Amino acid sequence: KAGVTQTPRYLIKTRGQQVTLSCSPISGHRSVSWYQQTPGQGLQFLFEYFSETQRNKGNFPGRFSGRQFSNSRSEMNVSTLELGDSALYLCASSSGQANWWYFGPGTRLTVT
Amino acid sequence: GENVEQHPSTLSVQEGDSAVIKCTYSDSASNYFPWYKQELGKRPQLIIDIRSNVGEKKDQRIAVTLNKTAKHFSLHITETQPEDSAVYFCAAIKESGGYQKVTFGIGTKLQVIP
């Protein structure tokens, strides 16, 4: 099976802009979660979707939002970008069995 | 909410020595504890996991131990090799009614010196 894919892999935006990141889970996986990874904060949980419903949400401001489509693909949106949003954004998918989460390669977002 | 503390943040060992990374969690309802390895520039990958009804699990050179009473779990790597150099993340997962709440530790950068 193909692994988790994320697009784009790299992105440069300026402050105040908005950005949409995409994640395609492993075929058959219905759960998708998103994480922000920064050198100082490690992996921080953003949100998790299952069957188009947000099941869990981390402690991030409302500028961070997401959604999941009927084919389980997920998008994450960040509005009014700030310099501190520069990070690697990882998504992971799971079939729900055994709790195994498989990570995508990430999208490296740089905000200038 | 759950809080996971991971120590140390960096660890250097000589090739062949053992490495131990420790994590503590705060929510006694967490019941699944995976460990991920992230090599430089690559995605995190699951390397071993343990459930709350098990005290120890081993897979070749890596092992994980869990102390539910003390709410801590550890990753042990024996006979370390240069390819073990990576950042290791622990996580605590609480499963409830089909929902999962995942909290990661901050990561440990392991360097194995040849």
C-alpha cells in the first residue's frame, strides 16, 4: 500500500496570509491526525478526524482548522499566519486497529 | 489534560553501550504507549509499543517497560549502533469510547558515537 502523503512538501508564506495543507491517508485508514513539530516544542497535537468528524482537538488557537472528506483525505488550514507558525506539519493515519499511527513526510511551512 | 515528560532531551552513548529514555505521564487513564523513531529529515516511525496490561515488551535490541503505579515507561536500546542515532518520541494514548487522545513527549536526540 502507498504510505501517507502530504502536499505540498515545502511552503513559504508571509505573515497575515492563509495556507491550506493536504494529507492523503493510507488506503483504508479512516482516522487522520495532525501535528505541529518545532525544535523547541516537539510534536504537538492539533486535531484528529474520523469519518469526516473532528474527534479531538489540541490547544491551538482558532486560526488552525481542519476538515476531512468522504474519501478520508484531510486538509488543514491556518489563517492569518504568524512567524511562530513556522514548523513542520505532520499528518498521520490509522485504521483504528492496534492504534498504530503512520506518519506522512510532513509539510515544511516557513512564514516570513 | 494529559502531560508527558520525556528525559533526557539529548543522549550520547558509545557504540555498543545501552541507552535508556524515560517518560512519565499524568493521566492514569492512558492505556497505550508507543515509541517513535525519527531519523534526520524523515518521518516518525513506530518502533515498539506497550499496553497498560503489560509490564515489559521486547523486540530484538529494543525493549519497553511500563510501571503503571508510578506512571512511567522507558525505552531501552541495547548494543547501540550508529544507525540508532535519531530523535525518539514517547507518547501516551487514552482510549475512551472509540476516541483516542494522543500526547507526545518532547523527544530525545540520541547520538551513538562509533
